[in-house]
Amino acid sequence: MERAGPRRLARRDFLKTGASIAALAPGSLGAFASSQASAATGKDDRERWVKMLVRIAGPVLNALRERKLKVSMPVGAAERARYAPLEALGRLLAGMAPWLENGSGEGQESALRNEYAELAREAIRAGTDPASPDFMNFTEGGQPVVDAAFLALAILRAPSELWEKLDRGTQAHVVAALQSTRVIPPVYSNWLLFPAMIEAALSRMGVWWDPVRVDYAVRTVDSWYKGDGVYGDGPEFHFDYYNSIVIHPMMLAILDTVGKNSAAWEKLRPLELERARRYAAIQERLISPEGTFPPVGRSLAYRTGAFHLLAEMARRRELPEGVSSEQVRCGLTAVMGRMMEMPGTFDERGWLTIGFAGRQPSIAESYISTGSCYLCSVAWLPLGLPASDPFWAGPERPWTAKQIWSGEAALPDHALQG
């Protein structure tokens, strides 16, 4: 049902706000690029982040509101059609959730946030109601346990907006959908964390949850720790971004939610936080002075999703010593500009395309679909911090690589011991 009135006007006005939010036309580096050439303020950066996030989210959430996601979203690989809708919803909301829950409480951004929170709840209704044309696949094949876990993570990050404000019928549908994924055996890899994440969310929802699935996941992943903030993805080390994409963020969320239910889990919490800080420090140093980062490992089509952990540690106000929130804001803004404003990143209808820098379908693994690409949204987690937080209110500050390659003083880097 189409909404009109003050909220839609607020959205339109916000997206047209002056020169500080330059037009983000496909094929233009636009506002993000200009922010690197001039002294952008935190307010400027926040406005740009919000505009880009709603640009990413709009096609997905509006299609679900109309119950037309399955028929309107390009998939990219026909054999992935039964997975792509849940991928798009779960991954998008995992990144949007903190903004929906805790974003700006006043002005035009607040009106826009309220509108998108309603859209997100309607999207969850559409995706979990068995009578909906957009009812999503939670049981067939292995992939649904992955994206149900991202949906669970989104609910944990926005329990008021994405759980408590749902009607009781939709809450029952969400619980049933998450419970139904228990038929899927996880791969012996980072996938162990997906059932554990789902069980943690069920515990928050006040229904029976399985501590054995949590225990097996966190103990096993802990046994794969290699040192210096890095886990193996399974027993072997993989040189990719999965420590950021999945492992650290989900370990933190699981232990935050249910850690106090077990002495062993509670003991692991400070160790995991220390490891996560170290990996965030490494990630911050991977951002080049130009706002690029190495295209190493699999799942490069997740684009800015590679910085899930760095964004999460900024949101949590748990950045490592020597890494300021202002330099993380500026570094992430630079990466967003290089990636999301690359020509070809969006198709003519506004959907994300498959690629790392623009449209590059050849870079995708067989498990990648259009829905997969919406994991890029997790880089926007710091929008859950208020505009008064130093992340946004602080002055522009160069990130580490930009400091060093400009000849400025910079701190040495040291491995995490133990």
C-alpha cells in the first residue's frame, strides 16, 4: 500500500538536501569522491551514508511491501532463485538494523528512518508469512540457514524495531521460520555459527532454544584460532575476509546474547573481544590512501561487506587503541565511494549488480546471486550511533595508510600475543 503525506515528503526533502548531498547518479563518484577532495564534516558524511543506504535498500523493501520481490528482483544465476529473496532480506537488514533501532532521533533523517523501519517490518511479514507470495525458503537446500542467521542477527541488533513492534502473528511466523532451519546440517566451517546465531535469537524471543548448537559452534570456532586475531575457516587458514564477514561479528553477537548461560561461554567473551579488536586494527590498515583494499579471497561480490567487523567495532565503541572513530569514518567513507559509486554497481532499476568494483559477474562464485550482494550493507552499522557521537561529530581524520603514505607520524603495528 502506497504511503503518502509527511513521511514521504520528509524522505523526498532529505534526499534533495542541498549541495552537501550531491546527486548520486549511476556512473558517478559523486558525493563520496568530493568528500575526499574537501574537508567534509561528520554531518556531511552521515548524510551521504544515509542516502546511499536507502538507495541500496529501496528496491528490496519496496518490492516486499508490494509482495513482488520474487517476480521483480533479478537473480543473476537462475539456480539460485530459491535462495536469493532471503539472502537479500536477511543481509540487508543485518546492516540496516542499528540505524533503524538507534539512528537520529530528530529532523528529516528521523522521519526517513521511521519510514524505513515500517518498510522493514512489512518486509519481514511478507517473507515469513506462509500465505504471502513472497514467503521465503527456510528449509530447502543448505543456503537458508545462512541467511536466516543474518535475519536473526538483524533482530538482535534492532530488538525494538524488528521484533517488539511486530504484530504477534508475524512474531509467530518469524519463530516458526527460524525453527524450521534446524533441518539443515551446517558445513564444518564458519557455517557452524549460523545455527548458533539462530538459537541465540530464539532465546531473545523467549522461546525454547538449543544450547548444544551454540556450545558446539563457539567451542569449535575457538579451537580454530590461529593467533593475531585470526580464526581458521574450519581447521585450515583461509586468506579471505570471512573473519570479518561472519566469524567475529557472529561470535560477538552470540556471546553477548547467551554468554551468561555458560561459564565457558562467559570466559570466552573477553578473549573474543580482544581478538576482534586486533582484527579490526588490521582491517583499518588495509584501507589504502585511495580508499581501496586488496581483492583477496572468495565472496568479493559482498563489496563493503568485507568491513563488517570494522564497522561493528566502531558501532560498539570498541575500536583498538590507536584507531580513532573519526579515522574509521573517513576510511569507510572512502571505501564506500570507490565501490558503491563505481559505474555499473546498480542496474537501471536500482538493484545491486554482481561485482567488486562495478558490474563484474565473472568474479562471482557459484553460490553468489543478486541477493548475496546485499551483505554490503553491514558497512553502514555505525549509523546506529547518534549524530553526537565522536564517530560523527569529530573532525575529519586520515586513516592509518593515508597518514603513512602522506609522510605523517603514525603508530607502529604489533601482533596480538597469545
